[in-house]
Amino acid sequence: MDPGIATGDWLLLAGVLLATGLATGLVSGLLGIGGGGIMVPVLFEVFRSIGVDPAICIHLAVGTSLSVIIPTSLRSYLSHRAKGAVDGTLLRAMAVPVILGVGLGVLLARFSDDTLLKAVWAACGALMAAKLFFGRESWRLGAAIPGNPGRALYGTFVGLVSTLMSIGGGAFITAFMTLYGRPIHQAIATASGFGPIIAVPGALGFAWAGWHVAGLPPGSLGYVNLVGTAMIVPASVLAAPLGVRIAHGISRRKLELAFATFLTLVALRFFYSLLA
């Protein structure tokens, strides 16, 4: 990274990344999501601030975020599983379609510019915010989760979009399960298990996709920056179990509204960058 940055600026960036890690772990445990909704916009601004080419900032933010999701979501999943809340049957049934979707997402990211990733983030971020703002647990599409091919197609969609957004897929899985009558706590717990399934191949794929790209900051393996990962992971892993305890003990509505507000601001930020 740029050696010309003042020591005070480096300390500020380090503080921002540590705070991002704490928020990521908390949200991962509480909502069963990977935390990319927080990390990607923060990392995007951090990389821009240290002089990384704006054309690759979003790719670098997504790839780095996926690498952070691996240990964070795994810790969240193990904590939920210890409470007996995970539907392992559904997790195994959707794993292969989700991984296929991840592969498609990596290929799209490899052969596209930053416009695609920004557009996906703006559109899907706005939809996720709308679901959090206006969604109701009473909404139902049916009494039981459908079988294949519908379930497999949805799993592929989740893997594809989650990779392009660098999220653990939790928002989509939680919505899917609750719309078919599953309890919210089981949905959150099961959704957390999709984080590692998406993040491991996703991070490896982004490392491959950016392997020969010029202008990457030091400490990068393709589009995965290990410095950013090392700063965020300890705090996120530490905070994830706290989020799980909160999820099983109190109402989540206030945090949902706060997260929805954050996603709305991020979506507007990316919409603006697309139009500018």
C-alpha cells in the first residue's frame, strides 16, 4: 500500500477495519449473514483512500470480504449448531447448487468491469433493505419448502448473487425459509451454514480472477487483500458468538432497521457512482 500515507492515517484506517470486524461478527451471529453488507462498502472506501485504482476497488473489496466471511461465518454456524437450531438436511440439499452459483459468480466477476458489481450491489442492496424495512414474519408462500428443481435453481441464484455481492447468502436463505413457514431462529441458524459454502470457493475464485491484475496493493493474492483480512478477522470472530447469544435472547427488529438504513445508504452511494 501507499507508503506516503501518514502514520496517523494508517492508525485511522486500522481503527476503521477493527470496528468493521466487530460489526461484521456481531451482525453475522445475529442475522445469520456473512457481513459483506458492512465490509464491502467500507473496504471499497478504504482502498480508494489509499490510492488503489478505482476500477478494481470494488473487485478487491468483494474478494477480501469473502475471505473474511470464511472464519466469521464458520464461527457463527458452529455456535448456532451447538444450540441445535440448524436444519442440516436442507443445508446439505442446497450445497451443490449454491456452489455452482458461486462458480458462475466468479466467472462473471472475472470478465466484467466494476459497473456490474456496483449495479448488483445497488439493486440487491436496495431490495434487501426493503425486505428488512417492510417484511413481516407472517408473510408466507407455502407451508413447506419446495423440492427440486425450484430449490436447486434458487440455490444457484443465491450462490451467484452472494458471490457478486460478497455476502454469505444468509439474507436470501433466511427469507426463503421463513416464507415457507420455518421459525425465524431456525432460518437464521441454517443460513449461517451457507456462509463457508459460499465464501471458500468465492475467495479462491476472486484470488484467481485477479491474479495478474496490475495495481493491486501489497499483501494481495489476486483480488483478496490479506492485510485487510488480517485486520478484520480477529475482531469479527470474537464478536460472532455475542451476536448468536443476542439472536437467541432478544427481538432483532431495531438492528434490522439499523442495518436496512445502512444498506439503503450504501445502495444510494453505488447508484450515484454508476450515474456520475
